[in-house]
Amino acid sequence: MQEQGSASSNGSRHLMEAGKQVANDASNLGDSLGELAGRARESVVTLMEERPYLMLIGAAAAGYLIAGGLASRFTRAALGIGGRMLVQRAVGQVMAGQMEQL
């Protein structure tokens, strides 16, 4: 009977230690996330100061997507045209590279 009490006591002790470790890990994670958020904020502020128009375009694009603009006909058409232009440009660069090698 005493062995059962001892095993139960060891199990409780192990559970308490595991709980403390989880709390410690959660605290470390919170600290890391806070540090990461601070660095991200610094990066955004720096980018805003160096390239304000790019940030405005990014904010407008994010607002457009959040408002559901991704599913619109305009977006599909713009992506289609943009995709074709991108492929055309890439093919042109490859062809130019091939011509230089000759």
C-alpha cells in the first residue's frame, strides 16, 4: 500500500515539474515573440521612412484584399494581364541571354 502512495507522490512531483517547465517555456516564447514584434515594427518604420509610396501601395493592396477584392473580375483580369506580361518579359530575357551566348 505504501508503494502505491510513493508512486502517486512521484507522479504528482513529475507532473508539477512538467507544469513548471511548460510555464517556463511559455514565458520564453512570449519574450521571443515580443522581441520579434519589436524588430518587425522597427523594420516597418524604417521602410516607411525610406519608401513611403511603396508602403502606401502595400497598404492599399492589403485593404483591397481584405475587402474581398481578390475574387473580383477586375483582379482576375489584372492577374491574367500581369502574368502574361511577366512571362513575356522572362522569355525576352532568356532569348536575349541566348543571343549573347552566340
